[in-house]
Amino acid sequence: MPAFLTDAFVEALEVTAVVFVLMVVVELVNVRLQGKLTRLLLDRPRLSYLVTALLAIIPGCEGEFLTVTLYSHGALTFGALLTCMVATTGDEGLTMLQMIPGQTAVLFAGLAVIGIVLGWAADKIWDRVGLPRRVCEEQPHHPGSEGLGHFFKEHVVHHVLGKHLPRIFLWTFGALIAANLAKPYLVPDESGVSGGLSGAALIVVAALVGLIPSSGPHLLFVALVANGSAPFSVLMANSLSQTGHGVLPLFHTSWRLVLLIKAITLVAGLTIGGLLMAAGV
């Protein structure tokens, strides 16, 4: 088996395992609270934007996985989900904090604010269009049902394992294969970027590389900013466009939703990155 297939398979298993644990935890909490968690976040959208923005700026993809899980249970609006995807820096966040701590703090704050604004705007449009907010038709709790045996059978086996997990793994595996195949065409080496591209072209490349749903390629722009080869605006364009691994479990819910999120983050990266570069940032 080719190395990239093996890597994609292992990575898909890892993502699926993390999402499985988070889905079971969310199911259990929501059952114990009799759906209060869902109602709390849906009734207080401003709170949900803040919660998902905070989850997003935590380095790593666990915050994104939790946000996707909450969204799949109908506990979050599309706007709250979008806030997380805009604000996240994925696994690269830790490296940024080590290499460029001052600029990373500014980046995190900027991404959170932009994510909240875009999330709020998206929900206004979402509600006006009349699209449904809930994406998981099964009720996340069963009033009157008690016992871990019932929870394990109905929620873990029938719901999480039976309905969600196989599709999460297959979509994640397929997306990672596609990303690996496309990577050589989107990610030039460091000398190629810093030597052959500049200005608006570099912003475009940074935003396009952000479309890759994996860690690694984005570190190139962290390194370029750290050594002074590229301005901060390039890192902002890449960070706005990229969603890390967090978007992968969302494929099983709706690939159209993933494309919509990627389109919004790409436009945000190009627009805001371009404006910052024009301002000399």
C-alpha cells in the first residue's frame, strides 16, 4: 500500500477515535441534563459564538471536533460552527506560540473577533433563508429512560456507532487522500514561495494552501513570517482560510456544508489578508 494511503488511513482512524469519544461524552452530558445543554446554547447564540471562538483558539483540533459534535447534535447554529472554523489555527497554534508569541496573540484575538462577526452575520442570513438548524434528526435524549444499559444501546451503539462513526471514518479517509494528492500542486517549497512570489500572489497562495484540511503545509507561512520573509498579512490569510482537521468529521453530515464553510473562509482570507497587506501589515 502506498505510504500516503497508509498515512491517511491511520490519521482517519485517529480523527474518528477522538470524535467518537467526544460524541459519547456530549451524548451522556445531554442525556443527564435532559437536553438543557442544547437549549442553553441555542437560546443564547451570543454565548455560543464566544464558546466556539474560545474552543477554536486552543491549539490543536479537539476544540473543533467538540464544536462539530455539538453542531451535529443540534446544539449550535451554523454561525457558531463557522465562528470556530474561522478562528482556529489547528495544530499549528502551538508552533506559532513558540516561534512568534507576540504576533500569535494578535492573530488569535483577530481570528476570534472575525469569527464571531462572520458567525453572527451567517446566522442572520441562515435564518432569513429559512434553512433548518438541526442536522441530526434523532433526539439527543430520551426523557424517562434511565440506566447506562439503555444509554449504551440507544446512544452509543445505535446512534454514534451505527449512524455516525462509519461515515465519519470513510469521509475523513477520502478527504485525506484527496488532500495528499492535491498537496504537491498547492504547496511550493519555501524557496519557491519567498523567491518567486510576493504581494497579492503570496496572499493567494497562502489562502489556497489553507484549503488543505491537514496540519503541516500551514507551518511554511509561520516560518516565513518568523524569519521576516513574509508579512503578518500572509499568515492571517492562511489562518483565516484553513480549518485544520476539524472540518473532516463534518463531511459525513454534509459535504455541501463543508464546501460552504471553505468558500467563506477562503474569501475571508483573501479579503482580510489583502486589506492588511495593502495597509502595510
